[in-house]
Amino acid sequence: MSLVRFYPLSDVNGLHRQMNRLFDELSNTWEQVPTIGNIPLELFDNGDTLVLKAVLPGVNKDDIDISVSRQNLKIAGEYHQNVAEKENNYFISEFNYGKFERTINLPFPIKNTEVVADYNDGILTLTLPKVEEVKNKVVKVSLNPVKSIDN
């Protein structure tokens, strides 16, 4: 009878190596697949308003759809490829075409009926007025005179 050594972690190590190989293969393909959903944003507090800027180069303003509620907003649209360009034989094309959508949860409630939108040079700027109770109001507080308690 021969003696066989038992290594309980050898199967786990083999599984670990296979999983690492699988994730390496997936990450290589992810880098090659264009993602249209990543719209670069800036959101900052401007006192009485929040200002959101989104980079949407090459998008026609008629192809942008903005929906705003009290607590979040959604920017959707579509990058179109020129019909004449579709027939070309490309060697490289890293442009993203198709629909995109991004939903942003806002840090403060806003007055969604008073939102102002501007689109200039591929930059969408939304001015989002805060609701009254969120604004940083400065209130003068007066001290009441101290009443003495006589025993």
C-alpha cells in the first residue's frame, strides 16, 4: 500500500489560479468594448443652486433628453453616425455611437420646475435651484434676558 499525501489547499489554489485567469481575460475584453454610458460630470454647490456640467461632445442638442425630479435627474440621448460615414471601410474607430443614459441622485432637493439648461460647445450646464429649507439662510438670534429665580 502506497502512502498518498493529502493537500487540502491544493484544490483551492487551483481554483484561485483559474479565477485569476478568467478575470484577466475578461478585463482585456472590457478595455476593447466602448462604453457609452459614462458621461463625464461635474456637480458643485453654488450657494442657492447646484450646478451640473456634463460633457457631451458631438451630440445635437435636439438629441438630448433631460428629466428632473426633486431628488434626481436623468440625462439621455444618442450619438449618431453620419450615414455617409457608415459605408466607409474603417481601420480604426474609437468613437461611440448609440444611446446613452445617466441618472444622478442629487445631494439636496431642488425646485425641478425652475431648472435652467444651457448647451454650448458640447458642454451641458444645468442650474438647479435648491428648495427653500435647504438654502443656507443666516438668521439673527437674539438672547432672552436671564430670569433670576428667587427661592
